Amino acid sequence: MTTTSHVLSDMAALRSELRQQGDPHCELFRLAPWRAVLDIAFDWLIVLSSVALVVWWSELFAPLAVVLIANRQRALGNILHDAGHRNLWRDRRRNDLVARLFIAPLLFASLARYRETHFKHHMELGTDGGDPDLLFFARSGPTNWFLNYLDQIFSLSAWLSSMGGHLFSRQVRAASQLYILGWWAGALALMLAIVGPDFTITFLVLWLLARATAFHLITTFREMCDHFGLLPGGVFTFTRDMVCHGVWRWLIHPRNNGYHLTHHLLPAVPYYRLPEAHRLLKGQEVFRDRGKVCSDYFTGTDPVTGAWQAQGRIP
């Protein structure tokens, strides 16, 4: 049985159980496009306000600005993820127009390439050479989770991906890369005309610095939360939900991004309905028996970092 078959089998098992209850999950597929538009505007506002804090108040706020900008880069990345699934609008033209104007190029991403690789991630989940998001175990034998985390963040290919998105990818068409560069040239020219060179240069420096540092640290940790230390073989065996609260959740998993198992099982549910979807799935026998859910990052009885030990190494 192939990995794709296992993935489809897990999704079918869940939906079969839901159908017996009258398909209560179908309401969760309903979109509220205004919600995504407001969230995009909010993220842009936080980024620009962080830059303004440094330019017009004090350079001492630069470290805080880098963290805030990195967090909103992560949040915008989650909205881009929904755009890849056409979860902003079901109408592809509207969905892709918003993504290509306000999100994808800002994150150095090609929407078409993102959609292609993310579909492979869903269908070829956990397969070596098939899953483009598959992380590696560089160590054998028991080891501290932090060492495995360090292996990931010091991966040059991972850092280049965080820093430059699709600009450094040979698999992305030159036309798409030129669009990204052209978008940035236009955005910076507009910013220069409106708020002047100090703000524009500070924005660019803080944006790139955030991508190279805090964003990379956050994204790597988030990706490890999704699948690291689990065994391939389907959605249930290789995916987690992170049901955490507090500052760590805000920093690592904005926009409900921690509900990764729920998303893989019901990918047409938009990000703002994932908590409701998770509550529904908790009532399903197949999810209770097979679903992997963590409620802590570092402490508690079953922290997610405890699953990152090398003894859980994928063969």
C-alpha cells in the first residue's frame, strides 16, 4: 500500500464516521473572505508599526521589531498556505489575486510553486524523496531534543529557504522570480515616495534580518512540531495537533497553525475554523484512537519536544 493510499485511507475513515452523523464538518468549509482580508491588513499594520517604532522612536526597539516582524511573517505564511488550498475564496481568480498582490511576493514566494510542492507534501506525506517538507535525523541513538533542533536550524538549505523563499530555488521559473523582484522594486519605490528613504531602508533591513534570524528559528520549530519524530505511513501516524496556549503559541503558531493533523484530515477548512474543527474531531472514535495531540511545547507529561529524541528516528 503506497503512502498516498494510506493518506487517502485515513481521510476516508474519518469522513465515513462523520457521514454517519450527517456530515457535521461540512459547515466548517464555509469561507468568510473578509476575515482573511482583515488579518492580512492587521499583519501589514504590525509590520509597518514595528518599523515606525524603530525609525521614529528609538533604534533600541530594533530587537523587538525583528521578533514582531518575524511573527507576522509566520502569520502571513499561514495565510499563504490557505491561499494554496484556495481557502481564502473558492473562486480561484479572487483567491490567487489577493495572494499574488499582498502575500506571496512579500514572502519571496511563487504561489504556483508553493501550491505544487504543498500538494506533494499532503499526498506523499513522510516519504523520502517525495515529501518536500520532510525533515531529517542527523543523529543516531538517544540525544537531547535541542541538538536535533540545532541540526535543522544550521542546515544551509533550510536557512536559504527561510531567508530567500523561492528566489534561491532552481525549480521555480525565472518569470516567477522576476515577478517577485519586480513586486519588491515597486513596493519599495512606493514606500520611498510616501515615507522617505529612512523608513524604506529600515523596513528592508528589518524584514531581511527577521527572515534570516527569528523567522528561521520560529519556522524550523513549527515544522518540527508538525511531523518530526513520527513514523511515516499515513496522516495519523505522521502528523500532530498542537493544542497549546499562551505566549509560545502566539509566537510559534499564529493563525491556528498548530492544528496540523486537523488540517491534513480536513484541508478545505480555513485557518480561522480549525479550533472548531479540532473540537469536532475529538468526538470521533478514529481520531481519539489514532490522533496525536500535544498540549505543551517544553513541559508537562507529553511535551512535543520529548518526541524529537533520536530513538524515534525514522528508519
